[in-house]
Amino acid sequence: MPRKDSKASADAQFRARVLELVAQIPRGKVVTYGQVATMVDSPRSARAGGGVLSGLKSGPPTELPWHRVINSRGGVSAPNEPHRFQVQRALLEAEGVVFRENGTCDLKAFRWVAQGWSWE
């Protein structure tokens, strides 16, 4: 049975990789939760990555651009938190991300593709 400290260490490493990646997303670009998970070598951990970012949104102010991570449809995910939804969308719009009437952006136009990666 794995030790609890090894699980905590793995969680801390995952969190650090997520934060390091999100810090690289340029203004006016977005990535999806699934894209983040894949890029940090945990393709089945999109929700866990979202949990890392959710902690930032509710914590003290941060310079990390958490708002640049969106759902796979190209929209903001915070259905039960209207204030966060509005804040995230406003931050993205201020950076030039354009949302359609259905609340999604064009991922082909706004998705950030890090060097060495490709996304369809």
C-alpha cells in the first residue's frame, strides 16, 4: 500500500506543474482544462487541474492567469458561481478574447499552443 507522504508528494508535484504551465499562457490566449492535464503528463486529471485553479480563485489575489483556462467547448465554467463566471469572462474579454452569443470563444483562434504541441 502506498504511503500517504508519497501521495502528498505526487499531489504537490502535479500542482506545481499545473501552476508552472498556467503561468506561461500569454495574454489573449486560452487553454482547456484537458489541455493543461495532458501537457503536465496527467491526461485523465482535467478535474484535478481545475481544482488547483479553483483554489487560486478563492484564495488571496494572485498574478497567475487562472482565468485563461476554460472548458473544452471554449466557455467559462462556473455555473454555480456567477461572480467568478463574470470575473473570468471580463478578464478574458479585456485581453481581447471574443465570446460568441452561446458563451464560447473560437478555440482555433484563441487557443494557446505551446511549442512542441499541436491541438485540433
